Amino acid sequence: GSSACACALAADWFGSLSRRALESMQLMDAVRGLAAALVLATAGPLRTLCAAEPAPAPILLKGGLVVNADGTETADVLVEKGVIARVAPDISAPAGAKIIDVRGKYVMPGGIDPHTHLEMPFMGQTAADDFYSGQAAALAGGTTFHIDFALPDSGDLLSGYETYRRKAAKSCMDYGFHMAVTKWDDKVSRDMGTLVAKGVNSFKFFLAYKGALMVSDEEFIHGLVRCKELGALTQVHAENGDAVVLGQEKVTEAGITGPRGHGLSRPAILEGEATGRAIRLARFVNTPIYVVHVMSQEALDEVKRGRAQTKGDRVIGEAVVSGFSLDGSMMEHSDFKVAAQYVMSPPIRTYAKDGVALQTAILDGDIQLVATDHAVFNSTQKAAGVGDFRVIPNGVNGIEERMILTYFQMVVNAKLSLSDYVRVTSTAAAKIFNVFPRKGHIAVGSDADIIVLDPSGRTTLSAATHHSRMDTNVYEGWECSGKIETTISRGRLVWHEGTLDVKEGSGRFVPMQPFSYVFDGIEEEDAAKPWSFQAKDRRPPADHSEL
């Protein structure tokens, strides 16, 4: 029993090693094959012995169109012991299997939301969704893995990480963590290395929220260098925090105190400036950078420019569904409760200009993936900012709505291909954060995280029917073509035909290893320079206790 458990842990470890690291060992193909075999052989013992969780009954999806980022095929999909066992036509059902007819429907990898804030303390409030309610909503909407932003405790990264692990004890699906860095000293640098060994492979730096989360350019540069050393991805919230404070003062002096003032005080030019500055500093260090929630044409132009001036995916742009679906004019609504719902940072811009530009960028590949920035505060929490927009807690919903809204907005309306839909909602994130092909792919050996999307169905979005604890919904009344009919998480049927079946505490932390493909070629480039910030800590030792 214990040896089977060890084998499964080894399979998880090898399956999540970076492609580049394995290539340097000349073991890519061999390890991939071994990992897949070990996952299949030991998935049951892993669940029962390591997590005290019984293996789910087999599930056979019959006759659907299987959609991956690299192509489509009509096939059956057999799920056994939490992983995908077969993908082929006319599979015979094993004894005890649940058979689901999915003819005329799309069978896709479960969604991956790389940007969420569950149970987050912020602006004097705590986000309404915790790791149970937020994840339950995610599963109902077709997302089977998310990466949440852990915040440090008074600047202490390790303490913050442990706090968030305790919060996530109530989780009901797979999750990972980014870690925010809000100051710089030697301890922060050391702790970043410890966290990478625990399975955190990305760190977020805020150029906004002065006096709370914001770092200086000097601190940001130190962070870029350390991330490069560790093979961790640098993420940035790009707004000029100093200018935003001045903007807030001037807007308030002008007598504008309602939600409208939020957008006026932090215009797109400040997002564009900070985006360009962050990308240029990352180029100075020669390390990849990931710009979270690109919301404006100005920021998008900087992402496109940075991508044109670098190789591969050194510059990654993330869109959020609110950014390409909503219009910032809603913050001018006469009803404070309605207007305050739409307050987030960077602000929602003008749909006709910025939203459409973001949709075009997704179609053209200039934006690599779609997230949510799900950070929900209910109407009573938002009411803290009545009379002063500066203290309205920032955030909108989306963790449940992202998959169907992206399908409706981008596939039905904007004509994104089905394979590209899978890429931007699942596969790209899996590759960027180094959990592919375990996640984000339908193939033998991959985790059985699967959705069934019915293109002939309809979905109505509303606070009355969503699973979030939020009492409002910024997409209230939207009618979308398409319906997430079924969600399978780690081989379990958790959402099917309108019924949610999840268990608090059944979730699992998924460690993510450093040096994903976005680091490819950096060592060679550095070697050709007279000097460089060269990576030092290649393949840090793993802390297997986190598995």
C-alpha cells in the first residue's frame, strides 16, 4: 500500500516537472510515459491511502466531439480511478460504469481559472466567497482547477501561505497558489525559494494600492531577479499607484464621490504606463512576465509591443471576462448598489473600444488566456463606500460565469474556434503554470477534469441561481447560447443536469513546478551577453510533503 502511494506521488512529481528541465536531462519522453503509466496504476491507492478518499465509479462519455487545444475528434472518453483511461471510438463500458450520452455535445478539458481571490481580506472587508462556496460555484460553471492569490501576513510570505492553506481546508476541488510579494528584504527572498519547493511557481507584484500592497520599482526589480533565479513566473498588477492616489484626490476635490469616481481617478493611461514599465524592467532582467487583468487598449498595446520585441511567450497577457464583456458606464448608474457592483481595479473600460480590442486580441493570440479576478463583496460590504468611492471594496464575480460567457462572447459571437476556446480557458494556463498535460488536456493519463458543453442549450445568469455567496451578479439577466451540462472533477460527477454534488474538504492542493516553457532559451541568451542576471537555483528540491 505505501509503495503504491509513493509511486503515485512520484507520478505527480514527474508529471508536473517542467518540460525544459526534463529536456536538459534527456528524459522527456521516457518520464512522460512513466508518469502516465504510474498515474493509471496508482490513482486508486493514492486517493484511498493518501487522501482517505474512495475511488469514484467509472464514467463513460459516449459519442461526443472531444475538443483539445490541438484538435478535435469524435470519440468516447472513459474515466477510471480519477484519470482518463481511454479516448477512442466505441469503448465498451466496464462493470458499474455510469454511461452518459453526449452525442451532439462538446467534451472538453475542465476550465482553469488562473486568477481568483477567495476569502481575501481587502479594504477592511473579507471576500464573500470562501474556498468551498467559490469552488462549488466554479464547478457548476465548468472550472475544475483554479490558482488563488495568497497574501502575506504583514509581509511574511510563509505565514501567509500557511494561512491560506488553512483557509483552503474546506475546498472541494483542485487548486494551487500564487503568492503576492508586498515588500522586499532578505527573508522575503529566502521565503520565495521555500515556497517554490512547496509548489508555488509564481509571484505577484502590485504597482498599485499605495500604502497597502504596492512595491517600489527597486523592490520590483529585486523580485524580477529572484523569480528568474527560481524559475518562477513574475506577475504584475500594472497601474501607476502614485498617480492613482493623486487622481483620487483631484476627483474627490471635484465633488465626485460615487462609484463613477473610481474609473475617472485611474484612467487607462495609468494602466498603460505601468504595463509598459513592468514589461521593460522584465526585459532588463531578461525574465518572463505575466500581466494580470489587461483591461484597456493602452495596456494591450504595451503587451503586444513587448511580445513583438521578445521571443516566445516572455510577455503574457491575461484578459478577464469582465474586461471584454462589460462597460464601465455602469459605474455611473444612479443606484449606488448597482454602480458599486462594477468597481474593480483596473477599472472596467469602454466596451466599444477596450472590450472589443481585447476580444480581437484573444482571436489574434495577442492575449494568451482568460481569467476572472473573481473577488466578490456583497452589497452590504460595497456599501462601506457610500459617499467615498475610494473605500468601495474592489472586485466582481466571474468564477461560475467565465466558461459560458467566454463561449458565448468569443465562440458564438466573435467566431473563436473550439480548439482556441479550450486553449484560452484551460490549456494555456496549464502550460504556463506547468501542470500540462496533467491538466488542460483530454488524453490517457491526464486527470479526469472534464466538462460537457451543449451548444444547443441556453444559460441565464442571475444572482438568484448562481452558487456564489455574492448577493448580486454583474451579468444579471444575461442570456447566453450554450450550457455547461456536466462537470467531472478528478473522475467524480460533480455537476450534471443542474445538480451540484460536492463535499466540503474533498479538494486537493496541486503543487506546480518551476521553469515552465516560458523560460526556454533564456540561459542561452544570457550566455551570449557580457553580463546578465543568470538563473542560479535550477530545479530546487521538491518538498514532497505538500503532495
